[in-house]
Amino acid sequence: MSRQFEPGDGLSEIMSERRQLINLAYRLLGSLADAEDVVQETYARWYAMTRPQREAIQSPGAWLTTVASRVCLDLLGSARARRERYVGEWIPEPLPESTEWINGRSGGTSADPADRVTLDESITMAFLVVLDSMTPAERVAFILHDVFRYPFAEVADIVGRTPAACRKLASSARHRIRASQSSTTPATQRADIVRNFKQAWEAKDIDALIGLLDPDATTIADGGGLVSAARRPIEGGERIARYLVDLAGLAVDITFGERTVNGQPGLVAQQDGVTVVVMAFDFAGDRINRIWAVRNPEKLRPWTTD
């Protein structure tokens, strides 16, 4: 039987933390579905307490964040085993523009702010991929301190380490982020590159594609074993270009649209109105050096339209 909330439960105040918790959990886990599960578990633990226990908590928001972070930490600890069972490459779940996403479906600008994931530099696909290479403790310490500005004393309480240890964890994570960063490419130029890439791909123009791809570019696809996708990364601009042209020749009734993917210019392919792939990009100067193609339908739920 579901619990009936009573007057005075402070439901409005507690639920106002949802946006913060979703933002935190998504960055920590790279999966919107998992983030939603974490938030649900966090609220379940809150309402499992008696009213006097809840009223004794001076900062409900801090309590919720602590619990959500610890749940995420536990999930990250078991992620390695889960990834070993994953078919092919694993890519973080892509997200549409913040104003488009509401309750897991594509919506308009009227989306409830509590249901949006804020998009900034800490939500790009390139950033999330680097986060995924970190240890669970590194990832949690870095996100809590550098992104959400929690002091190391509070981070230490969540991670179960000393403040000094958490400072070192965040510093190590920061170093990884900086080492992975490509040369800065202006936002307008990124959009132009993606648009030219789309046009060249639709025209099956190998030479144009090669010119838009960095010679050392890499493409990674994620089908999760549910749909066909390259099981291993494809490396080299020319090789990628030829692979894409071959795919274009096999595609039937596929339409490509320019969309914002994790806050950056990206592409979305649809077939019969159903999103079948979401592509995110990273850039080096005026060329594309990374392509992440998510095909796993379980990761494309936020891109589903009514």
C-alpha cells in the first residue's frame, strides 16, 4: 500500500530538492534512469523515518544530498561488474536540451524546472566519459566539491574519507579532466561543423567527411546488445568516413536532425518517427575528433516524442 502523505509533512519543501538530486545523480552515474531510481530511493528513506526523526533533521536538503550521494557511491562500486556484462561499448545516456525534457519525454518550454537536468560544461558527453574513467570516490568527491561546491568537510562525511583525502581525490579528478580537454572550439563553429558533417553524410561525400574529421578521430557506438552497433571503437578519420558512407547506403527512411545533445551541437536520427540514434561530438580546432553514437533504445527514452 502506498504511503499517504499527511498535512505538515513538508512535501513541497522536500520535493523542491528533486531537481538538485537529479542533477547530482545523473552526473555521478551517467544514466537518467539510474538517477531517477536513486532519487526515488532517497525519498523512500526519508519517508521511512518517523515524523519526529524527520523533524530532528536541521537541513533536509543536506540530508537528501548525503543519502543520494551514498546510494550513487554504492552503485558506482558495483558498476564495474555490470559493465563487464554489458554488450559492446558503454556510453553515458544522452540528454536533450533542458527545456525539451520533461518526465522522460520530449516536451516544450513549460517543463517543470524540478524535472529538468541543468546543462552546463559538467554535463557534456566528453566530460561524462572522463568521469566514467574515475574511481567512484574520485567521481563523487570531484562532483560534490567542484560542481556542486560542497566543502571538503561535508564531502568527507559522505565519501567516508578524511577531508585531506577528499581534496586529493578531487585534485586527481581535476587533473584527468584537464588532460582530456581538446582545444577550445567556439560554439557557433561547433554547430557549423556538425551541420556540414550532416550534409556530407547525407550526400555520401567521403572526401568532405574526411575533411571534417580529425585524422586521429574515434567513433564509439553503444547498442547494448539490443540493436546492431560496432562492438569496438572505430579509429582514424578516413576509416570512419568510409564506415559512415556504408551505413548511409544501408539506411532506409532515416532522417537526421540537428539537436542539442548534452548541451552541445549533435545529431539525432529517426526512422518512422522513432529516435534510433543520438550522436554527440567533441572537437579539436575545426574538426571532429570524437563521435559517440548511442543506439541502445533504453538510453533513448528522453528523446521519445508523443
